[in-house]
Amino acid sequence: MNDVTMSAQNTAVTLASGTTPPWLNLPEPRSFRPPTKHRTVWISDIHLGTRGCNAEMLVEFLRSIQCDTLYLVGDIIDGWQLSKGWHWPPAHNEVVRRILKMAHRGTRVVYVVGNHDEMLRDYAGFSFGGVEIVNETVHDCKDGRKLLITHGDAFDAVVMYARWLAVLGDKAYSLLLRLNILLAAIRKRFDLPYWSLSAYMKRRVKNAVEFVGRFEEAVARAALERGLDGVVCGHIHTAEIRKIGDITYYNDGDWVESCTALVEEPDGSFHIIDWALTKRAAAAAKAAA
Ligand SMILES: [Mn+2]
């Protein structure tokens, strides 16, 4: 719709004052739908700069929504690709442009840094083009609950040593978290990329379900220790809403494998949007009509 409006405004300049610009009478483009309003939207693991990124799908999704707050939950731009050769088609620019446009129009945009975009960690606390950069943050829900917002890579080590931790207990758990941060810092110091333990585990562990389960429990535990009600993360490319004890675990999925987002509606309810599924359902409804 924006393109129509913009070209129409240019036309209007040439019209004599007092006449109704003809474009005012134009019907809406057939594809136009008013944007769906959400209170909050979470997306992560877009991996801009890689061939796997489904940027066109994401642009469509962003065009279809309106929200008060948009959280970008890490691995938005894939900095690791820089050393291997940059893949940046126009659709990737369009994703960035859409997000900046949303920020410009009043959406609060918060960028939580992940492991593939860790070069942004040094800018945590700063704001660029209306986009706030943070390492992690807390979201206030409509219903009063507080959610930890974190990418999730810090919990890779916990997943790997889950069996030992069950034996060793709480102190080992927090020690391990600190060790993982130290290890990442050392690897960075020597210009080694962050070692994706989660990707390694996904390849190695035959039972991927077991891996995902362990990751979810580790993240939920961090929320519990901080006295929060839940956690939203990404990182493992598996969208999910699940109750773990008193904690609600949310994962917003990704835009490489699944094309999913997590949303909080104006009434305070949460759900996962599967964009490919939404598109298929809309196409089927159109065919049936
Ligand atoms: Mn990640």
C-alpha cells in the first residue's frame, strides 16, 4: 500500500488545487490486508548474510503486522559469514529497511545480541536508528508476568554437561555458565569463531528431542533463579511454548528452517505464528471462496 500512496502523492503535486486527486478514488490493491495488531512480537535467528535466510518470507510477515514492541532475539545478522564470503541480496536490505521503518513509526525495537552477531555485544546499551542493543532484558507482560529475553547460546555448555550437573548440583551449574562466557571471550581474543555447541550437539546427539529438552530446562532454570515468570529465547531453531515447573518457556523459532514468530496479543495471550502455514491456509481459503 505504501508504494501506491507514495507514487500517488507525487502525482498529486501536479494537480490544480481544489480538484480531488484521482488516486483517492482508486480501489485498494487486491492483496492489501490491514496489518494484524499485536502487543509484542519476537523473532530471532534470521541469519541475514547467509543463503539459508528466508528474507522474502520475513518481509511479507513484517508487512502484515503492527506492534508496540518488536524484539529481535539474536542471530539477526550472521557476522561469521563475513570471513567466508558475504551473501546479501536486495531482500536482506528490505528486512533491515522494514525494521527501521517500524522503529521510525513508533514501534519500540529491542535487539538482543546472539552468538552469530556477537560483534554487536560491544554496543550493548547504545541505540542506533531507534533500535536498542542489549545483551539480555526483561519483558513486562500485559498480565503482569515478567519474562527473561535472551538469545540462549550461554546455555550450550549446561546442555552438554547436564548429566554431571545433576550429580554436582547448583554451584557447578553457575560455575559452568561463567566458564562458558570465559571460553567465548578467549576464543574471541584469538579470533576464533564462537563454537556452536548447539549445532555440534544437534549433529552428534542422535536423539535431537533429548537435546532440545535439556536446553529448554537449562534456560527455564535461569529464569527461575532470577525470580522471573518465564523466558523467551531462540538459538536452537525450534519454536515452542511449554510449561516447565512454574516457568513458561517460549522459543520464537527462526527464519532459516521454520519461519516462525512468537506474539503477545493485545488481550495478553501468547501464540506462535507459523508464517508458511498461515500463507498456505490463506491460499486455501481463497481457493475455496
Ligand atoms: Mn544462536
